[in-house]
Amino acid sequence: MTSIHDVARRTGVSIATVSRALRGLPNVSPRTRELVQAAAAELGYVPSPSASGLSGGRHRAVALVIPSTGRWFYNRVVEGADSVLRGEGFDTFLVILAATMRNRQDLFRNALLRKRSDAVIALGIDFTVAEKEELRDLEMPAAVVGSAVPGVHSVGVDDAAAATAAVEHLLGLGHRRIGHIGGETAYGMDRSVGEDRSTAWREALERHGIAPHPSWHGLGQFLMPPAKAATTRMLHGEEPPTAIFAGSDEMAFGVLVAAAELGLRVPEDLSVIGIDDHDWSESYGLTTIRQDPYEQGRTAARTVLDALAGVESPILTRRSGFELVLRRSTGPLPRG
Amino acid sequence: MTSIHDVARRTGVSIATVSRALRGLPNVSPRTRELVQAAAAELGYVPSPSASGLSGGRHRAVALVIPSTGRWFYNRVVEGADSVLRGEGFDTFLVILAATMRNRQDLFRNALLRKRSDAVIALGIDFTVAEKEELRDLEMPAAVVGSAVPGVHSVGVDDAAAATAAVEHLLGLGHRRIGHIGGETAYGMDRSVGEDRSTAWREALERHGIAPHPSWHGLGQFLMPPAKAATTRMLHGEEPPTAIFAGSDEMAFGVLVAAAELGLRVPEDLSVIGIDDHDWSESYGLTTIRQDPYEQGRTAARTVLDALAGVESPILTRRSGFELVLRRSTGPLPRG
DNA sequence: GTGAAAGCGCTAACAA
DNA sequence: TTGTTAGCGCTTTCAC
């Protein structure tokens, strides 16, 4: 494993100069810098993260905290964040909050995390009050993806607006009995995302003078199987809806499967809309509100990287865009 | 950030003793050890991975190399591996082989990876010959999940056997026109997994005197959308199959969606079987060959951890189990 | 059973 | 512009 000394020896300069040259610091003559860079490349030298972490406090790693690996959204964010991090020479290490609460004690106060990484990106997590404070008081850059935490950088769609757009689409098609499969109860999930979407659904209906029937609100935990089950129950209820707004595309898939099993045609008998534009949505012909988690991950990564570089942007809550994608799963309310 | 010195001061012993006590090394009196452990707990002391990495060469981290985050199988393996790693105090850091080849140069020779982690777990990767050698010659423990690499620890199902079981199931139901949606062409994937399954399909048919029609073999890239597209083409061909064996459940979902769109009833008009037992398969009523990637991840993690502890097991290729899970997507060939 | 001291490979003053 | 030096927080001889 070649060290900084090897590069120094090879170039005839001191290790301090090698360090400066390689990190792009000033006070290095262009010629020296070139020489050093050439030697480093030739020798395949890569600075030891342990050593620089110890001495300079820079570990060249950021922690990515996710509730689980099981949802499309998280995976996309992880890939997005990792792509810019790796591009800048940072490693990404994963903190998966398993179903067991164990890993979650003092989540952000956790010394290991702090001793190993330079920044934290946390996604879609239903933070406790204590955790929000920990996050805010963390002595390193942090960003959250999904929901806003006061005092911390965040990226995400405006959930209320996105959900409203979905419901308005159904209302515009003439539907009035509009059900909703929400995700707000899942453990460890960002509660506010699910709640904001559900609240927006309810309020949109009420604005149009519709009082949602209690059976129109099902709980899908942001997962396909429970969404399917909830939909089946809903469609068996009295006054079944003619349209369903699912809080995520994965839940919308569950709605579609449930409908198919009951022999309902989509969109003739039931219109379905989701949020996300999952990789599979086009194949399902699912109408949805598209958002871009990959880009959100990239933005979060850039934010913490900027902060590490001293470029502290004042913008705290960043809203990423969304758009309605029309496909085959929604249609006008048939004249009854 | 409390350091080893704080613990030493608090206990009145030297830092060397603290180090020994905490790591469970011999030559520490029981009483001292207790005192040290108590003080460490009280102070919330966690050894700095950078420092121990630098001095002792133990980083307490393992690299998890995955092609992408987009497939269920990988995610399950990652969660499984992470669960045991974290349990032993190791961090998991991710190396995602993006679609761009960039990250892949000298994959396992990559100094950064070696300077940061104690072991490597690589999954489902279509290794080049050079990479297989790098992996074998790596001066740290390694394990692969999915396919066997000669000379390296590996875990995975016997793909040929699992695929054969799937096809035999369809044959047993009387089907003879059995199509296959395979995954062997996807970039960056472990080619042998897809190929082994496809070969097994072909051989099973041939053993029964059936010459598979060329149109019966579609390419699904281990992803749902291309699997759906390939299925649609296959079912539109001459001599459409009465049953389809998909190389993974995600591809089987694509088959189901394609069939539904064409108005085919499952299993009356088309039987479908997959491999995996994906989280969603039960909701789809999909008959499948179940395997357990979570457990495979755990096994891989234990293997490298054992090796790090000096317990080098001689078993190189570990076969993990599979079983047929009967659901509603397969049925007897209707008498034509 | 325990401590002192030398390093691991870097970064960050401070000199020159 | 460059080099020297003192750590960063541990592990690991080697003494005691």
C-alpha cells in the first residue's frame, strides 16, 4: 500500500508538499504540483482515510441514514447521493434503521457515526423530537430528504401540493367518491410525509363540498401488500369509491392488483393515481405525480459537500418539483 | 468526543490497559476489566475507527459491492449482511456499481476500498476474469453472494437446481409449451445466474423431448419492464406458450402484467412461475421457488467475520436452500 | 497484570 | 514556495 512518503521520495519533495499539492491547496508551484500528481497517479497512491481522518478530521465519508432498503424512493435517493459523493471522492456508509429499535438509540449522537463520517444525510425518517434536536445540534453538516426538519437543510417535494394535484386531477375527471390509501402509520417512516398527503386529500375533498366516508381512508404503510389488503376492504365497503389516490406508486400497484382481483376494470370501474413515478409505473399504465428522488439525493449530497467546503447556503428547505404524468389508470367518471 | 485517555484517567490505568480491557485481550485482571468497561460505558466511549485503523489495521468496516440498489434481491442481501455486521460493531459501506463503468476500474484492487475496509462482500456481479483474480488475491477476507467464484467464499442457491424445479413443476402440470423470460443480458449482472437458469430451462425441456421454439426465450434483464415487453412479444408470436418460467419474481410480475393486458387469465390461459419469493409475490398469488437472500447476506457476513477472527473455514461454496411455494399462478394444462 | 514508548499516515501550524 | 515538527487516537512491542 503506497503511502505519502513514497510519493514524496519519488518526487524529491517533502510529504507536506505532497499533501498540499494533492489537495489543491495554494502555495505550491504549478510545476511541483504537476510532478506530484504525476507521481501519485503512477504509483496509484490514494491517501488513507484513516490517517487524514485522524489528523485533519476529514474522513471523506458521509453517513446515509435510511429506514430500510425496501422502498423504491430510498433506493433512488441513495443512488443519487452516492453518485455525487463518489464523484467527489467520498465514500457512503449506510445506517439502516432495522425494524428493531436497537440501532436507533441516540441516533445522531452516536459516537461511531460521528467519528467516522464528515456529514449525515437522513431520509424519510419519522424523527422523534429528540432526534430533530440532535440533528440540529450535530457538529457536522446534515441534510434530510423527504420532510423538513426546522433548522436543518432539507430537500423534498411539497407533499401537500403534490397530493392536492393528484386529488384535483380525479375531481377534474368528475369523481366525487375518492378513496385514499395512505402511508402514515408505518413504523420508522417519516410520519409527516404520509400525513401531509392524507390531509391534503381530505382537505381537497372538503373544499369541493365532499365529506369523505370513513371507509375511504385505508392504511397502506407505504408498502404494496398492505395497500392491496386495505384496498380490498375499502372496495368491499358500503359506498365504494370510484377513484383512489394512493400515497405512493408502490401502494398504487397494490390498489391495481386488488382491483384486478375483484374483477374491476381500470379506469372504467375505478380510477387510480399515485405519487412517485416508480420505474414500473409506466408498465402498469399508472397515472401519477412524478417526483425525482435521484435528483433529491444529489441535491442533498451537494448541500452537505458545500457545507464541508465552507459554502454554507442560507436556503434551508428546498422544494423539488413534481408533475402530473397522465397514463391509462385514470378516466372520467362514467355517467351512472 | 471522549477518547481512550478519558477512560484511562477515569479508571486510573494506562491507555494500553484500557485498550486491552475493552478488546477482550488476555492479561487484564477481571477487576480492572470491569472498571474499564464501566467507565467506558459511562462516558459513552467508542474507539475511533480511524485511529484503530491506522495503528492496528482494523477499520471495523466492510465494503458491500452491489451492481445497483434497484433489485429486491440485492436489497435483501444488504440488509442481511448489515444486520450481522452492525451487530458485531462493524459499519457497512456501499460500493454501487453505477451504470457507468467508471467505478469499476480495478474494482477490488482499488486502494481506497482496501484502506478503509477489513473485508469485502460482493453480490450478483458479472465479474470479469481480471476481477475474479483480484478478488482471489485480495489480502483481505472476501465473500460473494449469488454465484461461485473459484477460490473465494460464496453463498447462493444452486441456480440450475432451482430453475429445474420450477420447470419440472410446470411439466408436472402437463405443460409442454413452456416459455422462459431470462435475465442473462443485463449489464453488470452476474451473467452466470441468468445463464444457469436459462440453461436449466432448456435442458429440462429437452429431457422431456421438447424442442423449445426460439420465440419462447425472452430477455428480461432481471427487471420488470423489459420482462413485460418480452412477454408481450412472446405471447404474440406463433405457438405462444401455455406457461412461462421467469428467472426472477420481478420478471414474473412483468409476465403477469403483460398477460393481464392481453386479456389472458392466469392460470387458465397461462401459468406463471418465478424464482425468489419476493415480498410482493404472495399478493400477486405468484407460484415461485423461494430462496432467502437475507439469510445469504447474513451467511456471507459471518464468513468474512470468521475469517477476520482467524477462523478460516475450508468450505468455499455454500449452497443455500430453496423450496417450491404453490400459489395461484400455476395450474394444469387445460385439455385443449 | 500493567505501563511507557514507538509508530500507523496523514494534516496543520510554524519556520525557513 | 517549501520543509520541519507536533500531534490526531489508537495498537503493539517491550519492559517492569
